[in-house]
Amino acid sequence: MNDSSTTGPASPVVIDFWCELQCPDCRTALDDVRALRERYGDRAELRLRHFPLEKHRHSFAAAQAAEEAVEQGKGWEYVEAVLARVEDLDRKGEPLLVEVAGELGLDAEEFDTALVDGRHILIVDADQAEGKAIGVTGTPTYVVGGERLDGGKSQDGLRERVEEITDRLLARG
């Protein structure tokens, strides 16, 4: 999920948020994500990056569905709605992904088609490959200014570290 528009002369600081939509820790991290978006506004670009884990059988489909939500203009809303229902996703699988789309007023039929035709697989595969290449092993993980911050084991102090690096990068501006 990436919006390359800038409002000022300086480019925003990019914060990559490596996430998996069937991950309870990523659901917990949403409070930090919201706080970061609120704190930095357009001075930071918070990008969702997909890192589906093999232990969660619906995570790859969920990542594809999130990309369809981006196409339909409600990427973050969809991500938050799916993460809020991690247990439901575990139980219901892909039908839940289509159901959430409908609840958000998105074209649920198009979601179903996108999951069948695999139109977003390349984006998800590319994110996952890049994540592995830079050392992402679990979710949530943030990458800011080339520094990788792993929240998969513990999220204690994680947002503060992200803010510290982001503030330093913005000060250099």
C-alpha cells in the first residue's frame, strides 16, 4: 500500500510495517500504527508490507484481499477490520475475507474473483521475498531508515524506537 504523493519539498520518511493479517501480535500493533499515523500525518508514509507466515493457512489469501481493498480505496480500513477478527479468519477462512469486504461497502464479488484469479499474488510474493532478503522473520516488524525493528517476540518499547528513528530522520530533513 503505497501513496507516492508528497505535499512539501521534503519527501516523507518511509515506515514499512511488515504485517500478517492472521497474526494476533499484528492486531495488537494496530494501536501503535494508528498512533504513528496520527503523530506524523503526511510527514511519514506508513506502508503495509505483506509477510504471510506458513503457520497461518489463510494469511496469503488475506494479504491478497488487502491488496484488493487498496485497489478499491479502503486498504487500511480493511486491514484493521480483518485483524480485528483474527480468530474468525482462522475458523472461516476466505469466506470471511469476502464478508468483511461487503461490510465495508466494497465490491465483495470482485474480492471473490481476485482471490480466485490471483491478480495480487505477485505483490504479496514480492513483499515476502523482500522481507526475507532483509531479515524479517516474524510479524509485526518495522523498517525505518534502514533499521529493522522486530516486534514478533516483544512489542515493548517498539513504537518509541520507531518514533525515535523517525524523529531523527525528519530532523535531518
